[in-house]
Amino acid sequence: MTGDMLLALLPLLVLFIGSVSVLFVPERQALVYGVVCALLAAVLAWWPWLSVASDTPLVSSGFFARGCLTLWALLGAATCLLSERYRASRQFAAPEFAALVLFCVFGMSVLSASTSLVSLFLGLEAMTLAFYVLIAFDRGNTTGAEAGLKYLLPGFLASALLAFGIALVYAATGTFVLSDTVALTVAGASMHTIALLGWTLILAAIAFKASLAPFHLWTPDVYQGAPAPVAGLLASGSKGAVFALLLASVPLALIAPLRPLLAVLAALSMIVGTFAALPQTNLKRMLAYSSVVHMGYMVLAVLTGHQVGFEAGMFYLVSYGAATVAAFGLVASLSGPSGEPQNYAALEGLAARSPWRAALLTMLLLSLAGFPPLAGFMGKFVLFSAALDAGYVWLVVLALFSSLVSCYYYLRPVMRLFRSGQTAADHGPANGGERLVLGLCGIILVIAGIYPGPILRMIAAIVP
Amino acid sequence: MASENISTEQLAGLDALMSPLGWDLVAFALYVGLACTIVGSLLLAARFLGHRTRSPLKGQPYECGVEPSGPARPGYPVPFYLTAIFFVVFDVEVAFIASWAVAYDLLGWQGLAQIAFFIITLLIALFYLWRRGALDWGPQRR
């Protein structure tokens, strides 16, 4: 390990040392310290003298890895800012919370930067391990404990599948390096069947983490029970990291026998997620099923298998991530000591109580549904056109159909917001951190919808 | 002579039917059947031939000759559980340190620096546990 390698690892080291040292920071400053560490890592990733840094054996330090690290670090900082008031009303231990969020960001960064099957496993496990605790962080909440258990058990199964798949791929190809394993499998390695079986198992584990349709059953319960800021990080960051890995370093679409599997996963996610979201009356459960649908769209980007599709996928991830984090952040900012306003009935008349937050929630849901002036529309546009170019017409038709149906379940809570309601306000005004995060997400959604050129160019510059 | 011929022909026919693996499986099945028969017949013989006594004294658990006292499921103090968990955590880390120790001369100063980083991280974790009062034995803290 040379000095250059240490420089290349510096952002990751900052995240790791931050997550250890925040445990010794006093309760009041811990979350702010966590935000500072995450932002420092994000800045260090683009520090000029790091551009000469060399690759380390397990994680790459390319532009894509750094861009992803910046994205996850910003999501982590947003989670810390959003949970400040939420934490105070529920007596969370702030140092542990900040440490786990930072460690989670560390895991996501390792995962999306991994160049080897070993670091893939390490990153996924580091991320998931932190989530196991974060989801059940509210110890007084029984649904939180249930959610923790429901994430833990599928998580163990997914880890086992992943480890077994990695073992099979290694047995067939004789190397852990991701690009070599994919290339050898495409070329038809000596034990082609074994390699394909291994990749299928890895795909199943990834589908568990990204909650694609046959493997999505944990999603609604976990989102409902987890603290709202954590659910936001889970919905945007963990799924984003998994898809960043698929887009950059594991182009599964190159392996021809896996394409039908990916297409079935995408189609099932769109169909099941859409129809399961229709009858929901709980905002967090509805967002959970909608995330299943959005992950189905993301599989389209993986299926295209070329640069344009990958760029469209990253753009879609950014727009989906901003909307999701802000939606869960709004739930957190609207929740008082008695609980989160999860049911649509609790949102009734929000427009009269706090018009800004009602307007923002409307905007977020419209963006997720894909209404024109917002980022969601632009994301779907570039993504679906890339998939059309790659020749997946029936999947794009299915996606258009499911986003048409999705308007119904996204607009149901919006209608409730503007009704004159009787529900009493349980929450105070938003604090500075919440305003900053929610406002930034709103601005990103509007800019990415109206003038997406700069963001698309930035993504095109980093996607390998 | 004729009968010998027939028997070898039959054997050859059986060999053609069953690969060497098949013969191995037959032998294995015979072995399993024999083992089960012996164990089962011994157990049955003990049941029918042995003589049984039942008394409350015989029903008691044998605790090194000392008469048992108290319930069989006492509430363990929580520090016991915590200490057990910490032991497991730090014990697993020994596996990593041992894997460095067997190759320390090959890994050189770089390996030493890496394992030092690892051990220092563990030490910080230990300090954290200490500060949180997780190592204080007794119910008054926490």
C-alpha cells in the first residue's frame, strides 16, 4: 500500500474514522459532527491532488466511484440533518445514530466502488449491518422492532445467497476481479453452467437488497416500521448503491442467459408494485411499493447494457433519490412525539396548516409519478428512450402503463392534503436543517426537470 | 465348468447394468442396514431384558453428587450476557490477528501497519464500551 493508494482511500477513511470518533462526541454535537464528516468526505473525493491517485486492489478511485461517494455522503448528511428533531422527541442516542449512518455511507461507497467480488461482499455487508440496527433504532416502537426482524431475516438469506454465488463464480472463473469474472463468463469459461448459477444467485441477492418483485416482500413492513429518515436513506441510498454497482462494474446484461431473468424481474416489479400500491392508505407503505416499481424501471437501464442507458439510469437514480429522501424527510418533519403521520387521514388539511410543506409533498409525489416540468418526467423520458433504443419495446410499454396507473396512487394523498381537515397539528415548524435539505431536494427536482443538460453532462463525464 | 461360465456371464451382465458406483452404493446400503439392525436390536434387547426402577430420587438431575436446589432456569444477570457478547466479538477478531501473525515476516512493515490500524480500531471500540459503562458489573449503573 503506497501513499497514492492511501490518498485514493482518503474519503473512505474519513467516513470510517468519522464513524468511530463520533461515538466520543457529546450528545448535542454528534449529528452535526456526522454531517461535517460526510460533507468532508464528499469534498475530499474531488480534491485536486487526488486526481493522480492510483487504484487500490479492492476499490476503484475512478470518477464514477467518487461521484457515487459524493452522492451517498450527501444522502447521509441529509439523513443526519432530517433526524435532528425526530431524534430529540424520541430520545435516540445521537452519537450511535450518527456513527451508524456514517458507517452505512461507508458501506454504500465501498459497494458502488468495488472492483472485486470480495469488496462487493464487504461493502454490501457493511451497509446492511448498519441498517439492521438503524431500522430498529426506536426501541420503544414495536413496529420498529418488527421491521428490524423483517429486514434481518431476508438480509441473512441474501448474504448466504451472495456468498454462495461468489463462491461458484470464483470456482468457475478462478478470479475475484469483477471485470475479469464477467468477461470470462461471457467468453464461456470452462465451467459455464456453474458460473451462470453463481451469477443467478448473486442476482437474487441483489434483487433482495433492491427489492425487485419476487424478493420485495420485506419492503412495505420495513419502511412502515423504520424511523422515517432511516427509511429515506434505505429507499434512496442502499438501492442506489446496488444499482450503481450494476451500472458501472457488473454489467450483467452482457451475459446473455441472464437477460430474460432481468426482464422478468423488471416486468414483475412493475406489475406487482403498481397493483399493490393501489389500495394503500399508508404513505410509507405506498412509497415502499412505488419504490418497487421504480426499481423495476431501473432494471431497464441495466438491461440496455450500454453507456447511454447507464447515464439515463444514474440520472433516474438522482431524481428518484432526491424525491424519496425529501418525501420521507417530510414525514419526519411532520411527526411529533405521538408518532409519524403515516395514514392519509393524518395528512388531511395539511395545506391549511403548513402550506409550504403541503406544496412540497405534492411536488415530490408528482415528480415520482412523472409529471412534465419535474425531474421524474425527464428521468423517465431518458430512461425509456434508452430502453427503446436497446429494443425492449414490450417492457417500455409495460413501464408506460404502470406509470399511467401510478398517477392514481400518487394523487390520492395529494387530494387529502388540500381537503379541509380536522386533524390537530402535532408537529412544530420545520427547523433549519430540515428546511435546507427539503429546499435543496425541491430545487434539484425542478432544475433537473426544466434544465437537465448540466446534470446529464456531469453524469456522462463520470460514467465509465 | 459350465456352471462357472454361467456365473461369470451373469456377473458380467450385472457389471454392465451397474457401474462401479452402483456397487459402492449397494455396499453402503448394506452397511447402513447392518448398522441400524445392530443398534436397534441392542436397544430392544435392553428394553426387554433390562430391569427398571422408578423413584423420585432417580428422577432428579445428577449434579456432581450435590442435591439440586432452586429452579432450573434462573434469570441470568444482564452483564453476563453483555460480557459474553463482547467476548464473542473480540474473540472473532483474534482470527484476523492470528492470520496476520502466521505470515508476519512475509507481510513486513506494511502488514504491521495494517494490523496496527485494525487493533487500534478495536481498542477504540473497547474504550467506547468502557465509557458507556458496559463493563461495569452490577445492576446499579445502566
